[in-house]
Amino acid sequence: MLILTTKTVGVWTRRMHCLQLLTRQYSTDIPSVAAKQIHMNGLHYLSWVKSIPVHTGGYVLPANLLSGGPQDLKKFLNEVGTDPREARFWLKQFQHVSEASKPFAVVEVGSDVLDNEDMLNDLASGISFIQRNDMKPVIIHGCDIRKDSQVTTQVLKKKLYLDSIKLVNAFESHGAPSRPLFGGSGILHLGTGSSEQAVVSHINTEPIQWCLHSGHVPVLSSIGEGVTGQLQCLNAAQVTRELAKVMKPFKVMLLNTTGGIVDENDQVIANINIPFDFHSCDDKPWCTPEIKNKVESIASLLDNLPTQSSVVITLANSLLTELFSHHGSGTFFKITEPIKMYTKLDDVGKNELVTMFNSAFGRDLKDDYFKSLNQKLKTLYLSDRYNAAAVVTDEPSAGVPYLDKFVISSQSQGQGTSDMLWDYVKRDFKSLFWRSRTQNKISPWYFKRCEGSWSNSDWTVFWYGVSDRKLSSNLIDFALSLPSSFKETGTGKDNTLVE
């Protein structure tokens, strides 16, 4: 259990109070959604947008936006259930990539979420948190045209109007100012093809960008408008894909009440790395035609997004866990760097390796590290852009290969790269041992992958594929006797897994 101390709560209370005072400079008396929807009727949204002034001096925020204070922080930490340092790491990473002109995340909310009050409440809490921390989401909701094919368009449109209001009210009840973007507002333009199912041909992002710039969460219903003004329901998944292609978010989140893709043992598949896992999916018993189509659709979407973007399918009440922990909670999709294997250091860029190791460990490698490594290198696994590496050495006196380094750069952490790299190592080495500093924040990741371990105040030694107690004792002694690979200088930060 994570506990906030009195001192911590006091600090956050003072910070929130200061932010509230600053926020009041930009707050305006914004009418409620309920009052506005009487005059909107879904068709006059653009004129309504133009009638509201945009304050260039800062966001137009309600004065109670930060009223959650330390309670909000405590709820966040309890929900995520992670080390606060890990949460701060991700918060800093995400705020760094956020841009004013585009959303941090495009979030598709499944219709089943809107029928579950507890799930919707948890989702609203998560959305309000990321909105308050400058990670702007765009919300998309709609229907599955295939499942709702027997329902008339008029009934579906009415339902989507009500769902938009329901989402906006939920978000605003948690302090996230929101605006509904109803069908007929000139955002989603229908194609003119002969397809039986309506498709998006063009997206006008100006109303969405207005919401983002003015500090509101845009809530877009999946209703398109034809050239003659007719309105037609669209598949929410297709709208999400097309909007993501246009706005290039850092995250695309597909939220539901069932979670990620599960395998034949009903366990969530944590990562599907593109293209590494893409072609092997066909051979898996859990890969039904429906799942295969979904994976192909996501892979196609990722091809049209920036390299750092990712897609995740997860529970609506696990949004914060998915964002602010290394382990996530759903199925994570990412185009990953190819990983190659080397047996000689002459085949790789040593300067790039030095930079990677020094940056990851926060200290400088000793000058003779590569000279020593040359004599005992077994395999070096290295990603194309030097964001991931594993060094396995041959140790005849130990009797088991030694994992000398396992490094994931900060920008690649939490994106499935570590699991993919580990799969390579585990595939090639049936037994292995390694050490990690006891205070290493990612030690839990190792405890899940080892078959045995031993710890003292400085080091934890791990191993797998070793059943002999005498041998494991010798491995412990060997690992503890190894000198450090680094000079005693630098920041001492630890963004890696093994030293």
C-alpha cells in the first residue's frame, strides 16, 4: 500500500492552492453543458464556437479545476499501485512530448463503458487527471455499425447525442471542462463511394483544436455529414483511426469493459510488437479472424503515426495504470526497432554504445570496459537505433553464461522493448545469471522472470535454468566478486535493468 505522509500532503496542498490562485486569473463564467445544449440542437455548433472568445493569455479554465488537490494525488497513486518515482518518470516523459497543437491521446470509449456507471466514473477521474497535467485527450464514442445494423439511424443519433452529454457531465463532475462535438457540426465528412457502410473522407479539425487550445476536452460523436447535409452514423473504430492519422497523437487508447486481447489461457497479452509479433499471430490459438483483423488494422494505423506513437486496448478504469506504470494493464501495440545479434564488437558502433550505457546508468564506463568485454563476449543484442541492448558473456569458471548488461533507453521503456529483448535472450540461453542493485526500481520486473535470487544490502543476484544449490551458491559468489563497469562519477541515476 502506498501512503502519503502528512508532509507530502501538506506540500501538495500548498502547490494546489498556488495553482488555484494562478488559475483564477484566466477563469471565466462558462455556462454549463445543460444550458448550452438547448440552443445547440447539434446543428449550430460552429456558430456557437465562434461566439465564445478565445483567451490567448492562458487557458480558459474553471476555478475549481484543481480542487482535487492531495486527495486527487492519493487516489491516483492508489489506482496505479506503482512506485511514485515510476509515476513521476512517466508524467515527465508524457508532458515532454505533449504539444499545444495536437492531442496527447485520441481515446475511443466503447459503448459498453457508457452502460457501466462505475467504469464511467473511473474513466472520468482518469481523463480529468491527464487533462489537468497538460496531456490533452480527444474523446471519440459511437456505435458498432455491424452490431447495431437493425437499429434505425434516427434512434442511433439520439443515443449518441445523449451519450455525448453523459460523457461531458461525467468529465466535468471530476473537474475536466469538456465540450460535445455533435454530428452535423462540419467535422466528419462522409465519402461519396458506393460502399454499403459510410466512411470518413475528410476531417475538419478546427473545432477540435479550439477545444484543445481553450482547455476543454473535446467529445466527438461518430456521426458524419454528407455533401447534401444528410447525417449518418459511422463506425467509431474507423473514426478513431482516421482522426489519429490526421492529428498524430502520442497515444491511441481503445477503452472497453473487457480489457486487452487474451490468450488461450485467458491471460492478457501484454505486448504485440510490430512487425516482430505481427506475422506470428496467425499460428496462435487465440488469433481468431476478428482479432486478426483488429491487429492488422492497428498495424496499418501505426504505419501512419510518428515512430514514438503507440496503440493500447485496455479497461476504461485502467487508463492511469496503462499510462503511468511500466507493466501497463492491457494489450500494447508498438512498432519496435529490429534487434540484431553480434558476436564481435567490431561490427557495432562503440561510441554509440558508450553514449547509450553512460546515459542509461548516469555514470561513465571505465576506459578498459570494451577491451575486457572483447575477451569474453558471447552475444550482443542491439536494436537498430541503439535504444536497447543486452550483453551476454562467456564465464567458464562460473559454468553459466552471465548477463553483463541489459539496457533500455528512457524513451523506449514501457513500450514492450524490454519484453522483446528478453525473449531473444531467453530463447538463446537456457540458463543465465545476472546482478542488479538492490534499490533498482525495476527489480520487480526481474523477480517475475527469474527462477531464483539472493539479496544483500547492495546487490540482488538472479538466475534461471539452475537447479543445483551448490552451483547457484557459486554463481552468487562470482557475481558479487565482479568489479563495477563504471567510474565512480556521474549522476547515479538508474534507468536500466542490469549492471
